[in-house]
Amino acid sequence: MSTTVGLISLGCAKNLIDSEVMMGHLAEAGMTLTSEADLADVLIVNTCSFIDMAKQESIDTVFGAVNERGTNPERARQKIIVAGCLSQRFAKDLPGIMPEVDAFIGLDQITKVAPIIENLLGKKNDAEVQKTEGPAATEDPRDFVTLKPQYVPDYTTPRFRLTPEHFAYVKIAEGCNHTCTFCIIPQIRGRHRSRTQESVVKEVEALVKSGVKEINLISQDTTYFGMDKWTESRPNPKSPVDSSKGESLATLLREINKIEGEFWVRLLYTHPAHWSDELIQTIAECDKVAKYVDIPLQHISDNMLKLMQRQTNGDYIRDLLRRMRAGIPNLGIRTTFIVGFPGETEADFEELLEFIREFRFERAGVFSYSKEEGTRAYKMGDQVHHMTRKSRWSRAMQELQTIAGETNQAQVGKQVRVLVEEPGIARTEWDAPEIDGSVHVDDTIPVGSFADVTIGDWRGYDLVAAR
């Protein structure tokens, strides 16, 4: 009788790919996958711990599963595995905090999940799974987490896709070399390590051949792709995308653009410090690259950018945005900002509001600063009062909502190409899955197909196609 495994995937798309890789290995090992936790012999919770809210959701989900097992006789023998960012970030602490959990795995163990489960259930007779990827986090036998992760997927990696048939995420690199003072990701996921361009292109080719219409390229820092493999000139945190030095995001996009088929490719998680005129020109010239750029700016005040250690300043960002808009016709820019960061003055915040009004981003969001243990900002002085943070978040969101309404109004009467997400719901080139708005369309248009529609109205963040 095969082992039945359930998996709860929390957090971002990068985490979702880790879940897909785990499920691919489980299916390859002959295990049965289930979406019903009650039926699972083993339940994996793939956790997130980027900010407090995500960390709390992960902890609540784990303890919810533990409590359900304790009160539901049908789940009494169920094994619970904690995977992902929470187990990696708190590798030395979780085994002591969560004695009810049966195993902890980190980022380097997602390809070893099947033998770990077999050991857990006593179904494997050979030697116990060894922690060979690097130094072990603890000596607890339930703990398989190793420190300083090295793993990066390849196009040959077994994967069970959890996204709809028409779109997919492709992780082009893992880890991050930036040292932003608010961010814990480099400590969780390790240093940046790119896949080869050939590996990514082969994966995209296979996805397009299988019917995928949208490819979303993701990593912690998409713009740094290939730079870690440069041999002649070692890159630094401000190095621009430059294909004369080796594989880069520009060379990757040009290769993907050559793939036959009807699809578009979308760029997510780009860092402003690495943008170059070559990258701008590449996006403009590649017809299959969506004219949409996700570029988290975090702030515009020089004071804040320096404290956040963003490798940019206000003048650089303003100049870059102007060059992007001039160089890429009909570009939609998505960005995010952090308000209430330690040391943020009212003048810093007012400068941010003025910047938002001036540049009128097509898609944008605001985060209230989250004080994360282990980051440099955690110990900074001048922490902003939580009520001030809340007020600034509300004021910034109000500006963004006003601009979003005006942006949508400007779309009325225009013809746009959309990808149909589900019956009656589609997305434009400016709308990434699960992040941005949608377009209400005729529900007879087939799901997973492109269509040209005329915008007749808008509601909130969503557009409505004319009938």
C-alpha cells in the first residue's frame, strides 16, 4: 500500500516551486498525493517566515495540524514534517520548541523528502538519511536541516506543478547577495546561485510545448542572473546587467524570446541596482517579454535608502525610471515601498508621497515595516511608533488607490490583450498572477487562451471588458 502525503504550501511563488519539487520527488517515489489532510499518512507544511505575519501563519498552521492530529482519531498516526523557510531560519530552535513535530527539513532537503518519509514510517531498511549537504543545524534525530543552503533546481528536477495549466513559475536562481538591513532572506536561503541559461531555456521550452501561455521568471534577485558565474570581472552589489561579461538576464530573455509558440514571459523581483540600458533595450525589443517590470524600490529618500542599504539613491532611481519609461513603450511598473522603517522622519515620508504622485506607478503596494529578529534593522535606534507606522501606511495606500483608479479610468476605451485565468476572469500584460488586478470578460472565452478585448469600465483594482 503506497504512502499518502498531504502538503500545505505557504508564502510566495519561490516557496511554491519548492513545494512542486517536493511533490515531484514524492510522485516519482510512488507515493500518493492528497489535498485532504485527514487522508494523509504524512502531512508536510512548507512554511514562510519572511515577516512576522507570515511567520505567525506558519506557526499557527503547524500547531493547527498537531492539534487536529491529537483530537481526530483518524489522524492519530499521522506524521508531521515542517519544511521551508521557518525550519531553515530557526533551524537551531524549532526542534526544542516543537517536540510534537516528527521531522524538520530545510531548503537543501527538498529533493530528499521521499527517503526521509520512508525512514519516518519505518519503510526503508538501508542506512538512515544522512545530512551530507553541509553542517547540521542540531543533533536532534528529527532534524535534517543543514546550514548555509546550496541547492538550486535544474530543468531535469522532478516537479509536480501546482499552478493552472496556462501559467508557470520558473526559478532562475536561488539565494541573494544583497545585505538590505530589513531583510532576513539571505540568511535563510544563502548566497545567490544562478542556474545555467541552457537549463532555464530547456525548462521554458518544455513548459511552452505543454501548453503554458505565461512564464513568470522568479528568484530573490532576478537581475543578478548569471553574474555569479562571470569569470573575467567579479560583480558587486551595483554591477549592471551586461551580456559582454557572460550570461545575464538580457541574454536569457533573448534566448527565451526565440522559443516558438504563443506565450509571454514576465519578470518578477528585479533589483534596481542592477538595471542597465542593455536590459531596457532587450525588454523593448523582445516581443514575447511582457512590458511589465516588478522592481521593489522600498523608498526614495536618500536617508532611508542608505539606512536600508539598498545600493541606490533617489537621483539614481528617478533617472532609471525615466529611462525605463522612455525606452520601453507602454510599460507597466510594479513596485513596493516600506514605511515606518527605523529613522524615517515625516520629511522622508513626505518625499515618498511626492515621488508616488510624480511617477504614478501602474501597480504598487506598501508594507508597514516589520521588525525582524536577526536583521540589522532589528537593533537600530529610532524605531518608529506602531501608530505612526499604521498612519503612514494608510496615507501611502490612499495615494496609491487614487492613482490606481485614475490608471484604470485611462484604460477605458482601449483594446488590450488578456490571458483568461478562469471563466469570466482574465489578466492583462500589466497583471501578474495572484498579485495584481483582473479583467472581467465574457465567460465563453476559453480558459488559458489569449483574447483581445476593449475595456468598458472599471471596479476598484479590476477592469471590465465591454460586451
